[in-house]
Amino acid sequence: MGSGPNVAVFGAYGHTGRFVVAELRERGYVPLLLGRDQDKLLALVQNQPGLEARRASVDDKASLDRALNGATIVINCAGPFATTAAPLIEAALRAGIPYVDVAAEIEANLDTFAHFAEPARAAGTVVVPAMAFYGGLGDLLVTAAMGDWTAADEAHIAYGLSSWHPTAGTRVAGAVSGQRRGGRRVRYTRGRLEYHDNALPTLEWPFPAPLGAQSVIGEFTMADVVTIPSHLAVPEVRTYMTAKAAADLSAPDASAPTAVDERGRSAQTFVVDVLVRSNGTERRMVAAGQDIYAISAPLAVEAVDRILTGRTRTIGVASAGAVFDAPDFLRALSSHLTLHVPLGTNG
Ligand SMILES: NC(=O)c1ccc[n+]([C@@H]2O[C@H](COP(=O)([O-])OP(=O)(O)OC[C@H]3O[C@@H](n4cnc5c(N)ncnc54)[C@H](OP(=O)(O)O)[C@@H]3O)[C@@H](O)[C@H]2O)c1
């Protein structure tokens, strides 16, 4: 077992939480296992000898304070984040420690920026929402692709998922976000979020080989519309999803991911194709890998490692691309992500 500092993981026994706990151990950190259900914590500890578990509820401030006692940082993996983010951030600020979460909920991420920017800055600490596949990875890729550009006209993030077997947490997060927007759709255009009732367009996206052109749903809006405009001057941010994966997600009988390898990853593969345009010039960057839940763990843990070792660029609430050196961060994930800059772009 490692001897690095204690990293609290709230929602440690969830699907993503387990990947995060495993990744922390692999990197020599000591995860402190937090969650609201004592039985699930006990079951987790049985498989993680030597680790400590503490029960804590978002409705009980004192339990959160006890749970974070001695932790150097907290990663929140328990969603819906509309319910868990604010109480956990408040507890992290009371404890004087940084906070990272994996929230994919647009409105919850906006709330984090709106409510905690000042308190986090005043506390001299950093709060990083959406430090995961959706929100975090797209932001790092767009930031890296922009290079020396300080502004762009458009950013496009196309998700080429081979399939999408959603966890219960993903489905609940989708339902909560849907309720919060009154069933309306959302997109980021002309420098702001716009709620609308238009049908979503279906188009072809030219993913690089070997995936090639795929039918995608346009304006399949993900957390990148919060993270990217939080620090980059890009008035149009659009995200796209392979039609097949979008259909999987909304199927009434959608099944949860099943493990196919020793790391617990599913067979799902992903390509994230990022294109930024400025004055007619394009820059592009592509990342590929396996399992969108599993990849969220190295993303969150790399963030933790950089925060704990002082490799950050700002304080307050900030997204991955604003806090970290994006190209360097992406290179550090080379054992999990294949990065590629297509020829003929990046003028
Ligand atoms: N941005 C991204 O790319 C990304 C990637 C991965 C996950 N996520 C998000 O992370 C969340 C978890 O996903 P998952 O795949 O791990 O789902 P999951 O396996 O269903 O786990 C959900 C976890 O959240 C906990 N939880 C739910 N409500 C809670 C509450 N009120 N208080 C405390 N704990 C609560 C659950 O605990 P109980 O079992 O006690 O209910 C469980 O530990 C989802 O919101 C998902 O959208 C985002």
C-alpha cells in the first residue's frame, strides 16, 4: 500500500469512485473512502485491506467535517451533483482543502462557478468541477489545440463512442438535469447558454481513421460548454455524439457497463475529436481510449497529483484547462490516452 497523503473520495463505492480509488492506490496515494451507506462502505473496505472508511451525508455538516478530517484533498464522485457538490465544496472550504469533482451536469457545474468562485479564491484554494471525461478532457484538448491562440471563433468536440452503457449515476444525472431545464434542450452559442425546444440535428462527423465518418447527433450538449467558455474566449462551443451511443443512452432497457479486462474496463471505446477555428484557420487534436468511466479516474487523479504538488496556475473555481498546463497534462496520461494531431491541420 502507498504512503502518500490521504485523498478523500466521496462516493467511493460507486462505479466511477471505484476506478478512482484503484487509480489513487496505483499512484501511491492513500484513499479515504467516504459515502453515505455504511453497508456499502464496509463491503468496499473488505476488498481494500488497510483503508479507512467514514460514513458521511450531505445533509449532515458535522459528518462531512469528520469525514474530511486529515484529508489533503477531496474528490467527489457521488452524483447527482445538483445535490452533493455544494455541501462537499462547503465542507472542503471549511477544512481548507482543495476539491475536485467529476460532475457532468451542466447546471450543477454552472452553480459551482457561480456560488464558489469568491469563497474558493478567498480561501486561497482551488475547486475543479467536471474533472472527468465530459467537461475535463474536452477542455484540456481544446486548450491544447488552441496553442498560442487566446480566442477562437468556434470549438467543436465530437464524441465517437462505440456504445454507451450508462451507469445508474449517469441516468439519474441526466434525469435531474432534464428536470432542471424543464425538459428543454441547451446549447452554447453567441457566447451564452441558450435553452430551446428545437429538434437536434443529425449529421456526419469525419472522425479520423480508423473510425472514419460517423452519424452524430449535433448539439448533444455536454459539460464542455461550461468548462471551455469559463476561461477561453470562444463564442460557439458545440458537442456531438455518435448516433449509436446516443440511442444506447436513451434506450428504455439501457444496461450498465460490464467489465472485460482486469482493470474493470468495459469494451466501450472512445475517440474525442476536437476542432477549433479562428479566422478560417483550423487546429485539431484527437484523443482515443477505452471506457469513458475508467478514463475519468486517471483524469481526476492526475488533477489531484498536480494540485498537491503545486503544479497549478490559478486558485478559485477553475476548469482543467485553466488550472493545469493542458499539453503537459495530456502527455502525462499517455498510458491511458492515445493523442494524435491530424495532418493538414494546426495552421
Ligand atoms: N463527467 C464525466 O465524464 C463523468 C464520468 C463518470 C461519472 N460521472 C458522474 O459521476 C456520478 C457518479 O457516476 P457513477 O458512474 O459512479 O454512478 P454510480 O455507480 O451509480 O454511483 C453513484 C454514486 O453516487 C452516490 N450518491 C448518489 N446520491 C448521493 C447522495 N445524495 N449522497 C451521497 N452519495 C450519493 C451513490 O451512493 P449510494 O449507492 O449510497 O446511492 C454512488 O456511490 C454521476 O453523476 C455521473 O454522471 C461523470
